Amino acid sequence: MLIAPESKDFAVTRLGVVMSSLAGEPEEAWGVLNPGGVRSADGALHLFPRLIAEGNFSRIGHVRVRFEGEVPVSVERLGNALEPLEPYEVGPNGGGVEDPRVVYMPTIKCYVMTYTAFVPHEP
């Protein structure tokens, strides 16, 4: 029998937009959304957003969040964490990788990312 831990009440406060599409950046032409995130050993917050290029072609980016005090205010773009390369990740009508989730696994001393690959069906 599984017993759920006692839940705690907490408050959520919207602080604003930390990252949006960069104008003129082809890899972000159709949007930036749905990031996974993790803190590194030095405490920095890293996000891994879905970057959607023209034609519904997605990559997973890598950014570090910049803070003013305790408030996240912007990001530093660090490049791409994952590009779609496999046949099950891209097709003639787009495709890509998305929905990244990252966790540190102390037993193997590594960060591990899971993601979803997709290829759109023919219209």
C-alpha cells in the first residue's frame, strides 16, 4: 500500500516572462515553450526549452536563467542540447524533439534527460 505524504499548502506568484522567442532567430521562428529545468551543482538554474523552427521542426535548447536577487529576469542562451537526427525524430513534414525533463542521478553522477520524439502525420 502506498501512502501519500502529507500535503503542504504553498503559494504561487507569477513573476512574468523569463524567455520568449528571439526575433530573427530561425530556430525559434514558431515559438519557445515547455521547458524542463534543473539546478546544477553550483546552484544555477538551467532550462531546456522546446525551440520550434519554421515548418514545425523542434529542437531542445539550453539556457541559464539570470536572476536579480531572487527574481528570474532573463536567460543566457547556451546553444542546443539536442537536435533531431534519427528517422523517428524527423520526417518530410517536420518533426523533432520536445518535452525535455532533466534530473541528476547521484548513483551514476550524471544528469539524465528524457524527451519525446515526434514526426507529424501526412495531412
